[in-house]
Amino acid sequence: MTKSILSDRLARWYLQLQFEIAYVPQKAVKGQVLADFLADHPMSAEWELSDDLSGEDVLMIEITPPWKTYFDGASHKEGTGAGIVFLTSEEEVLPYSFTLTQNCSNNIMEYQSLIFRLEMTVDIKQLHLKVYGDSQLVVNQLFGFYEVKKPEFLSYHNYAKRLMGWLGDVEIEHLPRKDNKQVDALEKLALTLSMTDKEAYVPICKSWVIPPIFSDDENESFQEEENYVMEVFEVEEEDWRQPLVDYLKHGKLPNDPRRGTDTRQRATRFIYHKGTLYRRSFDGLLLCCVSDDERFKLWKNPFWSLWCSNRD
């Protein structure tokens, strides 16, 4: 008898059919190692992912939330004044107060309260602002839904529109008082002191808002010119504050990538207000930043620090 001998190909097929052997391609080693590592080390849902890339210069556009403020005239019935509170994009509270030296109607007080906030915003150079007001008349007149019929409102209306044009990015929203109970406390500055456990300094400004009255011809001939001027500290050597001022005010970083990254990281601890650079301390106070020349003067004469505290 003879024994049948299978060829190599038939033998392989016979084994595959007998034991159901299937070909599986080998996976990439790098991908499998990463998958095994993530499976062995799961991340907690409470961990925050960091967007910082160490050692890398990343070009990005940071969109910061707008500042917020509230205006209303209901609290001016006695003509005493009102408090002004700005909520910054970092949820910081900037409280102010002003006193009216003359009595006027409630609607005019609404306009004055709004104008005073817009003027302060122009002074702070904060171009992105969101304003909430409980006066439906003032809000709709600024939107153009209502016509300004009373002559005594016209000058205030035109001046408020002009300030909004200078700022460029101002949002106004009607918010009834019943929908926002914080307005009462904001106007009296009581809520400002209760919203934080830190020490707060409340500057008081006694002033009467008198907007300039322009004629129709002057309004038509008025042309706004946008001038972008870079504020520079005139010193012999480069001031250490200048890169921070350029970034906080104009979003400009140094040409050197390393210095640009360092400036962007340090700027989170500083604020630029009314032409002065301040640093946030651990207890929430704003510390006035001085140049090297001013620092030597402070060392030699401690009483010279009074100039820094009263410079604004």
C-alpha cells in the first residue's frame, strides 16, 4: 500500500481548516503601548487638563469675556447719588461712587448713570463692555426703537451714542429690576463689600455729569478718527513694565519668542488701569509698579511713596 503525501500548500490548508486558524496582522507597537498605558492608568474625571505646552511657542487668540456693569436711576429719587460697580473679565469687582449735586428727572438720571459708566470705561480703556439697565426707555432709544422726542434728552442721548462709538464693542441689555435683585445692592455698594472677604478700597468721586451739547450741524460735520497710539515710558533703558503694558493694552508681544511666552505668562498677575501698571498681591490688593529709577527714590526717601499713592 502506498501512503499519500500532501503538498506544502495542501498541508497548510488542511491545518487551517482543521484548527480554524485565521491570519491576524500585527498591530503597531507604539499604538498598542499607548493603549495599554491608558488602560492601566485611567484619568480621574476631576483632573483638569492643562492647555500649556511646555517649551513650545503656540500662536493663539485669547477671547476674554466682557466687563459687566449695571445702571439704573430708581435709587436716585432723593438726588443723593449712586454706586458704580464693574465686574471684570476675571470676576474681580471694581467699586466706585459718585454724587449728584443737582436734582433732575428719573430718566435723565438714567442717562447720567449710563454716561458716567461709559466715561469711566473710556478712561480705563476697556473696549469690550456689557451694560445692563432697567430703563426700557433709555435702552430702546439707544437701539433706535424709540424716538427721542424730549429736547432735554437729546444731548444726553447723542453723547451716550458717541461714547459707545468710541468704545466700539458695547452691548446694552434691558434687565428689569425684578429679574436682578443684585442691582439694589450694587447701587449702594453693599453687595460689593459682601461679595469678597478681601479688603476693598472704595474711591468716591463727587461730580456732576454735564455732557457737551452739540448742534445738529456740528453733529453732522463731526468725524471720528481712530488713533492708535502706543504709550511708552521715556527712559534711557527699556522699562521692565513696557512689555506688560504693550500686551495688556494692545495685545502686542515682544519679537523674541521666549520673551513673548514669558510676558504672556506674567501678564495674568498684572492689570493696566488709567495709565498705571498694577500687580495683584496674594491678599487681593493692587500694588503700584514703579520703574528702577522710582525704586531708588523709594529707598532713599520713604515719604516719596506718597506720590505713587496719589499719582492717579
